[in-house]
Amino acid sequence: PPLSWRHDLLAAGVLAELHKEGWTVFPEREIRQRQSDLAKYPDGIAVKGADVAWLEVERATKTGPNGRQLVAALCAAGEGTASAVVGHKPTVALVAYQPDAIDTRGCAINHRARITTAVANATKTKVKMMWAACELRGPAGLGKVTFARETIEADLAGAILKRMEWRENPEEEGVLVASYGERLGAVWEEEDGFWGYQVDSRPGGLADTEADAKRACAVEIASMSKPTSKAK
């Protein structure tokens, strides 16, 4: 069998479960035969009513270009911006995974949490997600498949925090500052052990730890960055 046989088995099993629930399914091999212009191919497409699910099976922890490509595909599908596949435009990203997965070192892998964080950091809006938690039966068989839905909101604050480089303020001892665009965040330790924070000259607040104070600055900047809705 091909090296990807376990991956292919999960994809086929999830599509079979969806088919039993009334979805029309298209496995990857059929998609490749019918369409040759996709930059990335899903592990399957499932259609039911207004839902068009782009399936990705996650067994290994993808990093680097492969990981970024996976997250980009999930965001495009869940945001509704992906190109049509076999005549159907994806509306939701579907990830199949093993809840009890372990890596080569024997450590547990939480695929759902890892992908949720990656998608939240990558999207600028929100992503419609479906999850297929797959329980294996024996060395190769697929047992119970549990489906769930979720909408992942953009973690703008997290993305901002990653870009803020904190440094000592040369004009004020004990204060750390970092800029994001035209915004300037500042954090400092209070005498009682709490951490103060503020953005620009706005009134600040208190946080339990230095990390919490920096995160609070990023949240404040994110709230300033969000477009305001116009009155109708």
C-alpha cells in the first residue's frame, strides 16, 4: 500500500460517514480526475444543502510551508473565499483527526487546539469549521466518528502581540515599551506585585503578570484597529 494509507483510510471513512448522513461526497482521487487547476487539493469535498465542506485529514504535525499551506486552505474554505471544487464553492473547513493521537516520542498531540490557534492567528475575519473526531478500531479500522461545528474568530490581539518587540524605556526606569504602528504600549510592575499597562496616553489598568499586561496592551490596540460600523 502507499505510505499514506492510514491518512487515506481516515479520509475515506469520514466521507463514508458523511454519505450515510445524506451528504454527496467527492474523494480526492475523483477531484483530481475531474479538475486539474487547483493549487492545493482537499482530501475530499462533501456537499449537503448550502454546506460545502473542504476536508483535510490531520495525522502528522505539519510545520513550515506545509503547515502554512494547510492553514491557508482551511481559512479560505471557512471564510468562503476558496475556488470552486468540482463545481461547488467551499463554505466550511472540515478537519478529521484522532483525539488520542501521539507523536513519535509518545507525547500527546492536540490537533484541534493546535489548528484552532493557527487558524485564529491567520484569519482576519472568522472561519466556519467542522471537526471530525475519529476513534480507531484495531490497528487500521475506523470506529466512531463524532462531528462538531465551530466558528473561529480572528485573534487579532495575538497577531499584534507577536509583532510587538518590548524594550526598556530609556526615559523611565522600570517601564517596558513596544510599538505597533503609531500605537505605543507600556507595562510596568507595581509595588504590590501587579503589573500596570496603558496604550498611548489612554487610562490603563492592572494585570496579574507581565505577560497578562502585554496581552492587555495588544487587546487594547486590537480594539482600536477594528473598523467601526456606520449607522444606517
